[in-house]
Amino acid sequence: MARTVQPWQDTAPPAPMLATPCELDALPLSSSSLVYEQKFDGIRAIVVVEPAHPAARVALYSRNGNDKAAQFPDIVKALRELAASLTGPVVLDGEIVALDGRGRPASFTALQSRMHLKGTRDIEARSATVPTALIVFDLLREGRDDLRPLTLAARRARLEHLLHVRTSERLREGAFTAGDGHRVLAQAEREGWEGLIVKDADAPYLSGVRSRTWRKVKLHKRATLLIGGWTDPKGTRGGFGALMVGSPVDARGKPATPSRDSEATLCYAGNVGTGFSDATITDVLARLRPLARPTSPFVDAPRARGQHWVTPSLLCEVRFSEWTPDNRLRHPVFLGLRDDVGPEAVDPCGPRREPTTTERRTSSLEGHQSGPSASTGTRHRAHIRSADRLSSLPATPLVEQLQALEDAGRDGTLALPEGPLDVTNLRKVFWPASGLTKGDLLRYYVRIAPWLLPVIADRPLVMKRYPNGVLGKAFYQQRAPDAVPPGVRVETVEGDESDDGPTPRLIGGSLITLLYVAQLGAISLDPWFSRAATPAQADFVAIDLDPMPGVPFTQVKDVARWVHEALVMLDIPAALKTSGSSGLHIHIPLAPGTSYESGQLLCQIIASAVASQHPRAATVERMVARRGRTVYVDYLQNIEGKTLACAYSARASQFAGVSTPLQWSELDQDVRPEDFTLQTALDRFEETGDLWNPVMQGRAADLHAVLEKLGR
């Protein structure tokens, strides 16, 4: 039954209706009564537009009630153009977003550069380089009519009529889809949306209420947390090393919501040490220093030298990969300060649990009361497959067989899924310094195979063979041996020819091929950056950080941090790992169809920028004699047929290193390549889980948007 439209009686701007966090698999995606919208990465805004002469009144109220109109003159201009066609005031609900080089909504990091500007000149200058738009998704008032009691469907119909032919680049109507959740989810995952907003089509608008008739699902994990301190910088970095963040808890350690006037006690969520530009560090530190206090606000933070405590009143937004079992952030990246929201927006430490049936019923009742209700939903979690933890796999008899053969000093035949494989000389010492043998190498590869095989699947492999161990003479081998065991994959690659004709190559992806390569004495796995079926199209590129002799590893980490900061500013996903020797590798996943040339250009731009900004620490100089005591930022590996040792690969370093994926936050810790060896790496992997494949198989870099942004 249609609701009667009442006159608008609010004297102040209404508080926005809030969505309840929800687990993806808790959504009835087939329901015809739900409406799906894209969750944008911006600032929620209640917008008031009143036609008047000589100029319309426009206000952009954040969730805190602060008017942001002065900071977004480009949006205000578009709203004043709308006001010229209005006969009465309107109140809109929407999101302020930054735009990328192609005019699409960009990351919150981009918007951060507009949020805190004060001076008119700075605001106008930044408006030209970081344009913004208002995406409108609800109409609360039209003239004298209060539309909030109407259904969402009715309000959207009136919004569409209001904005018909009146939208622009800076004023947009948010798209929505009714009743086809599976298709919307597929589109969201394909296009890398930040999340979904799911609404009941027949729900009224409940100002100031967090209701389960609106639900939000974050497809990329984010958290709003309080800053409780900072750590001293390391290496050549200035300002601070990392921010210590957490969430309010009560005396029993349970999640709590502090008032604006109370001083919170925090559970510790971790240190956030990446995502900062030099300007951001300066700004954040200037805001933190007046909040300094002598005691820690955390109930459980580890104590160490160089920690500084503050009264926790500043909120920040953090992107991360997952919560650890002890409720710590994994791979946190700073996105920006949040002065547009209050303490009620702070997320708890750890994943939200799914509410019980009783809690859902209670929440449903609370959603129609006049005050804010507690958030009882859950945050979308990554689905853990059986191979995400190596220990979850059944103990393999292959490891036991290899150990028994080596102990007996015998050769033998392994029965593998793809066929039999002969193994020989398992007692041969490959690493004299530690006494590790060929048998140790084979056993390591058997155990790491669930994570390593996806890294090299369908890729041509180049072998560097060490038949007499790491101190003996080594040689490269491009061609596959003339006779290989049944089941070992060998193919020729289009365009890959020498004077002798097409080059047959070993192709990675099977256990028998992996162990056959090790049986031949090839210690590391060195795959192409492209796959055999599409050799000219790189699906990732890499920046190789190679320290010159005498350069400490702390300097390598500094350079990696600067590269990462550049990548974060450009919204480029990337994975970090040790080389297994003395350096670090940074890999960037690319979209299908990307040429090597385009990928190399991206790496060249980033490498050159870092070297230019930090010439005493980093260089792109090709001549070794001219590099001095710097880290060589090598982008030239990104050529068809070139290779780098892949993630989880053993290396022929003296200490038997393993190329080990790192969390970006570990750049602020005392990690060294020597920490990750054939003897220690598997224990680490059990602790950290697979840090590599989720990133490299996830969102790809949008080179068009990046290059257009750089071109500005």
C-alpha cells in the first residue's frame, strides 16, 4: 500500500541511513525483492540544494555533519546547475568519489588528497588534477515532500525523474539492478568493485539507523581503525615507521563504541607501515604530535623500542588481505585519515561473526526504532581452500620415499600421478655450507608443490643447472632434453625459434615436470612472464631490486617501500618477495592481452621516478661501474623470454635461500634474506599461509588508467 507523502519538517540535514555489514554467502542473491548497487570508495554525503538568487545554496554534509562544499567546488558547480531547473529544495543521498584518468570512480587514496585541503588556491589546483563527482543513489526531499516514508523503489523512480537529462560528469545517478544478484556479483568481481550495497526494494529510509534492510558487502577487505601510536622510522625514511592501530574494547575486552568525549582503550590490530607519501607522513605526524601521551592505549600491543603513544581520536582507513587467527591485520596498507566519520564507524579487531537467528530477529526489530542499532553483520572473508595451508594436505609418501632412498644411498623410481620418474644421486651435497643435498631439494619441492605449481603453470621454463652443487660450474639450458619421461610437458612456443628451428621447452604446471627439473640439477624455477599459449602477452611484470656490493639490506627495503608507495598512489596491486639471494622482487599482475612493451613501460616509469626522488639510494643506471653504493631498480627483465626465479623457488645462494613472499609491513621489521632457507621456509609458510597466489591471481593493474593518470 502506498504511503502518504508528508511535508518536510526537519530543520537540520537528516542523518544518513546506514547499511549493516554482511557476509557474502549470507545474501539471498536470487531474491527478487533486493536491489543491488555498487559500493563506492568515497565520502558519504547528504546533499542539500535550494534554488535561490543570485546563487543557489548547496551543502555537502559528511556523516559527521561537516559541510564539505568548500572542498569540492567542482561538484558544487554541477549542483548549482541542477538548482537552476528546480522549483523547490531537494535533499539527496550520495557518495563523493575521485575520478581516474578515464572518468571512472577511483580509489579512496586518490580522494584523500582532496579531503583535508583548506586554502582556496590549493583546492582549485587539486580540483584540476584530481577531479571528483557526486554519485546520487537516493532522494529524501523534493520540494515540500518528505520522501523517506516511501519505499526505495518509489524514491528511486522520483530520483530518476528529477535527474533525467540533468546529470553530468560531476553529477551522476548511481546505477542499480533489481533481483539479479548472481549477475551483479559476477560483474563486481570481474570489474574489481570495492563492494556491494544490497537494499530491500520496499524499505523506507530510516535516518540515523543502521538497518538490515540495507546491507553492505566488502569484496576487498577494508577497516576503519583508531590510531593509538606510531613507531620510529628505519633506514632513510623520515617521520614515522608505522602507525599502530586498533579498535575500542571495554573492561572485559569486548568490542565497544567510544563516545566523542571518552578516551578509548584499544585492542591492537597491528602496525600499518605502507601506503604513505612523504606529504602524508608529514600531515599525519603533525596531527598526532598534539595527541601524545606517556602510556599505551592498547591492552595487548607488543612493547618495543621506538614506540610513541597518542590519545586515540584519529581514525584511518586501511586495506588488508585478511585477519590473522590472533586478530591482526595481514598486509595492511594505509588509505587515508577519516575525518568524515565518527567513532561509531570504527571496525572491531578481527572478522565479524555471523549473527545468530535470535540476534537477526533482534536486529530486525531494532532497525525500526529511532536510535542507531548495533552492527551485527559479518565482513566478507576469503574462502580458504584445502591447499591454503600446507599442513592441511595429507602427509605424502613421496617425502618418505625420497628420505628412505637417500638414507640408503640408492636411486629409485617415484610413482607420480603423471607417470614414473627416476631419481638419482640424492645424497649429492648441493649446498656445502649447510650440508643440504639434492634429496633435500626434491623433498622441499614435493611439499611446496601445491603453492608453487600454480605459479609456473603453463609457462615455459629456463633451467640453470648445477650438476655439482652451488660451488660447481653451472650452465643455462633453454631447450628441453631430447628424451624426457612420459608425462613431462614439452612444447614449442610460437615465434620462439633459433637457427636450428623451433625450440622445444619444458612447460611448468605438473609435479612430474617440477621434480624432473630438480632431478636435472636445476635448483631454481625460472618461468617466463607469459604463458605458452600467449607468449607475447605478459600476465605480470616485475621490478628487481638488486643491491650493489656493500649495500645493506635495510636500504633495499627502503627502496621497496618507495616503489610500493608509488604503486599505492596509482592504485596498482603488487606482490613482494625476497629474491632468495640478496635482493627483493616486486611483481605486478596484468590484465589479459597486455604486451611486454606496455608492462615494461609501466615499470620503467615507476623505477625512474623512485631513482629520481632518491638518487643516493636507488638507480636505474645500466652500467655497473656507475651505480655506486645504490640499489639497482631493474625494469629490463620484462622482455619475452627473460626470467626471474619465481615465488617459493629454491635458490643457488650460499645460504640455500628460498624466494619468499613477504607482507608489505615486513619492510618495517628486521627481516633478511637469510631468514628464509630450505630449512626454515616451510615453517614460515605454515604460519603465514600463501601470500603470493591470492595477489597474483586477483585484481590486475589497469594500465590505461595508470598511464592516463601519469600523463596528467
